[in-house]
Amino acid sequence: MTEKINIQDEHQELYEHFNIIADKRQSSVRVDKYLMSRIENASRNKIQQSAKAGNILVNDKPVKSNYKIKPGDQISIVMTYPPREVKIVPEDISFDIVYEDDDVVVINKAAGMVVHPAFGNYTGTLVNALTWYFQHQLTSEVAATPFLAHRIDKNTSGTLLVAKNELAQTKLAKQFYDHTTDRKYIALVWGDLKEDDGTITGHIGRNPKDRKTMTVFPAGDHGKHAITHYKVKERFGYTTLVECILETGRTHQIRAHFKYIGHPLFNDADYGGDQILKGTTFSKYKQFILNCFKILPRQALHAQSIGFIHPSTNKPLHFSADLPDDMREVIEKWRRYVEQRKNE
């Protein structure tokens, strides 16, 4: 019996997970050969990389690629997807590096930059920029290729983790699958949240009425399990600044979850946050909001930090990125606005 589980949704599917139970009459065979016969289009190299990374478990214990399968064994493997058939054109595009070594690079991604080439965005992406950077950085004949560990939305800024080799990516894949990475976001949301902290739980899946957005399925009959923890950092009456911690990593998770509880992200056009949802409709207030939208022409969401276990040293690492100017300026405007109202 084989069960396939995609870790991320549609354009963010970077890894896949298989559960297999060996038949009671299964003969003794190496686990890598066995998995090649059971997983469609799987290469032996991919499977061996998964074993080397500790991503093949038999009866909940990691095994090497030469482990001999026994009848009734419960086998689990997390494996990276093969690269899509998209030609990567190296481009000399500047980007901000927070940290780099032989295995990983942590980027402070600017808002507006697409992470990976896809339909409609074959150039100008972070992967195009990284490919150029690696090819001009290395002196060896074989240039490094960026291996994505996860993605963040085009109009979300902040920390992004990229592997510099396939083994590092495969090891990081298991951490993202096990939800052991530590990811914190800062968001400005509409409305005054009732509680100072809380948890939003609800399956997230593709919106059947709008395929470019996600929606919450509270009954859990569609989508994938998703959990977002939040803590209020500052209140502005009509909006609230929050810190979000992701327990899972679904597409548009924070954006969809806050829309679901009636507090969409400020100026999030895809989720209704680009409307004046709270406060008065007086011309002065309306102009204030429009000025904020002009300064911050995107959803108010920043990936503040990321923590993970280094794939080679096994040491915990943690990196952060300061708020970009557009979010910082809008937050300052809200502070001044609140102060002015107090003095009126």
C-alpha cells in the first residue's frame, strides 16, 4: 500500500512524502531498489540522497539505502521534487544576503521579487539572480545551483532559506515536513483583535471560486491542516500589528487565516484588505488610508526571522531581517495618527 502526501500546495510543492507498507510476502531487497519499483519516476540518486539525509524511515527509524526490506515493514520517505522543465537564465540582479556558507544561503527578499520562474515570470526572479551569483562566485568548473527549501509570496518581504546543494535541500526538506523550523512574521491587519494572543486553526485549500487565492475549510473536508499562532505587538484602533508564528507552512497561510477571522492583512488586494474596512468614511480618514496604500502597495507582511538546524553541522541557526522601509513608514504613520486622535 502506497500513500503519497504533498507537503506544500500547488506552486509551492517542493517536497513529497510517501508512506509504504511492505507486503507480508515481500522478499528481502534493498530499500532503495524497493522504493524505485514503488514510486513512479523516482531516480535512484534521489532515493539515495534521501537515505543519506536520514529521510528514509523504516518502522520510525532512519535506515541506509542498503537496508533489506522485511515483510510488513512500514516505510516513510521525504523526497525533493525533480526540477521543473523550466530553463533558468542567469541574471545579474542584486539581492540582500543575510548569511551564507557552503551549504545554505539566507536571503532578505525584497517585496515584489518572485522567488522561482513560472508561468508569466520566467525572468527577474530570485532563482535567476542566485544562479548568476553562484556561477560568478565559484571557481570550480561545476557551478552551484540554488535548491529552494521553501518559498514566500512575491509581495511578502523577508527571510528566505535556500540550499546550495541537493543533500542540504533534502535534509532541510525533512525539517519543513516535520514543522521543526522556526518562522516568525510581522503583519499589519485590519481591525482591533479581541485577544492579545491566539491560534487560528483551519484547513487551507485552493479557493474554488478564485483559483489564485486560498480559502479556509473549517470542516476540514478540503485543503490541508494549517495552524497559525499570533501575538499582538501594537494596537492602532482601526488596525493591529501582530507577530505570527507558523506551525504549518501552507500557501498564503497567514493571509487566508486572518481573512477567515475577519481581519485581512492591510492592503492585501487578493483577500479584501485593499478596502477601507474599519474606521470612519470621513474624507480625512479616507485620505490617510489612501496615503498608506500608496506608501505600501502590497500586503503588510514581512518574514521577520527563520530558525533551522544546519544540514551539515547540526547546529541551530537563527536569522532575522529588519522591517523594510514601506512597512516601517506605514506603521509610524499609524502611531502618529493614533496620537493625533488622542490629542483632538
